[in-house]
Amino acid sequence: MEEIRTAKYLVRGDIQLDKADTYEDLGASEKKLKKELEDIRKDLGEFQDTLYAHGKYGVLVCLQGMDTAGKDSLIREVFKDFNVRGVVVHSFKVPTSLELKHDYLWRHYIALPERGKFAVFNRTHYENVLVTKVHPEYILGENLPGIESVDHIDGAFWEKRYQEINAFEEHVAKNGTIIFKFFLHLSKEEQRQRLLRRIELKQKNWKFSPGDLKERKLWDAYQKCYEEALSKTSEDHAPWFVIPADNKEAARVIVASIMLEALKKYKDIEEPELDDEIKANLETFKQELEKET
């Protein structure tokens, strides 16, 4: 199997998605990719145990992508070996009436991971510069001061949002949250095939929505918005990675590998030492328990 080079997927500066790969097989069969993922996710699960014991960092994993990009199945497969109490998944839908009474980052802030845990955002705070940019009328539902019509939503408005998102991520990173952001880069043809499977396979019918076809017609607009968002918000403390998503097995291995490689660099994350007094009396405690038999 080919070596996974993190830098290949890292966004640095402006990106053109039409020049980025959507397919990767890493020179390995599906069986070998699945085995590789099993090994990596076991290591990730062990790391999470140590992260919990250490108790000073949390990990935020952000997943974005067009419909059918494979976010749900990636979450299921990559985090399969985690203690279920160690990872929390948040799937952000259309904002509720309560959420709309707060600023657009509020619902994401309160979902950030506790120290010692992973949180996965299945769709993220970036929806606020993606869906809302393609459909600026949605912004009117936020009832913002000075925004009375879509005519008031100009380039300066979006620049301000990018700055706010960068500041939000910088703040949480400085307070112990390790941030990963993955864009699952799907080709338009692969999306067509996956939508067809949702229609043709009865067990997948529930996933299909006519709205998917309406959004598909706006493919080019979404790609442009993704390019701008990725280019303007990939920072050292919160980097974006563009992951080829046409091959789900390879995409999962790449995402898991990038996380494990980065997390291993945190040499200060280790299980705490027992108190000296407790350590000195471990044999006494052991004998006390053995006497109970």
C-alpha cells in the first residue's frame, strides 16, 4: 500500500477543486484498505483512552461534503473501536427557532467536545458560509441588525463571517481543542451514481430526498463556495484537508491516518501517574482484595 502523505491533502492558500483528485485507491485492494483501517482505528481508540485519562485536550473532527459524500459511513467505520462514551456525533440540520435566537456559532459552541473526548460535527459551522451563501435568503431567518433584504448581504458580510469562524476556531484551539477539518471531495458523476442507488435499492430509499436533486443543480455554485471557504479558513491550528471521496474505503483510511499522525505528536498526552502514597500501597490494596475470596 502507498504511503499516505498528509501534505498532499492539506489546504495551503487558494485551492481549485476541479484540479484536486476525487479518487484514490492508495495502491491497495478493498480488503487491504479495510484491514489497514482496522489497525489505525484500534490505535485511535487506545489514544482516546489516554486522552480521557489525561483530561486536558478535546478533539473536534469536522466533516463537510456534498450530499452522498460518505460522511455517515466514515463516522461509523473510523470510530468503531472507540469507547462509546469517548466520542459524540452532532449532525447539524436546519437551525431550530431556539438556535435562530442566538448567533450562528452558538449551537456549535455548546456542542464542542469535553476535555478527554472526541466530538464529530457531521456538517458544521461552515454551513453558515456554504448553504447560506448559495441561498442567501436563509440569512434573513437569523433576524440580524442591518440585514433587511438579500441586497444587504454583500462580499463584506461573507468576509466578516470567515474572520469570525477563524477567531472562533483559534479561541477553542488555544483552550485545548485539537481541530481537524475534512472536506470529502466527491465527483459529480459519483454523486449521480450514489443517488441512483438510493432510488434503486429499497433499503436505501429512506435516504433519498427530491431536495437532493435541486441542490445538485447548484453544484458549480457550491464548489465555488467551498473553494473560498477552504482557502480562507485553513490555518495551522485548524487545517483543512481535501479527501478524495469517490472511493469510500480509501477516504476512511486517509482521514484516520491523518488524525493518528497528528495526535501522536502530542507527547504531553499521557496517562497520569498515580499518587506516590497510593502507588506505595498497591500491594496492600491487592492483598486486601484477595482476602475477600
